Amino acid sequence: MAYSVKRAVTWTIFVLCYRQLVAADTTVTLIADLEKLAAKVELSVYTNTNQLDKLHLRVRELQDDTRADQGKVRRAADPNIGLDALVVDVNTNLGDQQAILFDNVQTNQGSGYNPASGKFTCPKSGSISLHQPSRPN
């Protein structure tokens, strides 16, 4: 009887040790699987971040293109060109082809007048009418 108890105890210890070995092996396998999965997730995040950055740049390009197109639509919808501006302090010693910078621009329809340079460029052919009121001495 002592032999069968000893044998039962031995088998019990073997089974318990075997279960621990299997559990340890399973844990190592699970850790390896988790590390592989973490690497895949990291690669996926990197890839998705790059794709989002590219999409963000494309959205900005499309927004810029839309703004440019809106300007073209406005110019096409209102083809009239006009400038109504005043010069308060006129320099009487103007040279040939010297630009006059207007002090007060009321209307710059069609954006033909450049206030930085003082030049007016008409984007289409037509007639230009300039008026200079007389000033009392």
C-alpha cells in the first residue's frame, strides 16, 4: 500500500509540474504573440500617421485651390473694372511716368489698382477715363 501511495504522490507531483511547465510555455508563447502584435500595431500607427499627414497636405492644397477658384469666379461674375480714388496731397514736381499713390481708394473693382506700386493694370481692353478736378490757387 505504501508503494501505491508513493506512486500516486509521484504522479500527482508530475502532473502538477507538467501543468506548470505547460502554463509557463503558454505564457512565453503569449508574450511572444503579444510582442508581435505590438510591433504590428506600432507599424500600423506609423503608416496611418503618414497617410494622415499626406491627406492633411492634400486638404490644404485643395483649400488653396478653392480660394484661387473663388477669386476667379468673383472676377468672372463681375467683369466690370473700376477705380475711384483720391489724392489729397499732390506733388507738383512729378516726373515722366512717375506713379501717383492714391491716399484714399474708394473702389478698386476688378483689383486693377496696386496700392503698393501705384500702378493700375486693366485686365481687359476698353476705354479709360481720368478726371482731375481743378484746384483753386
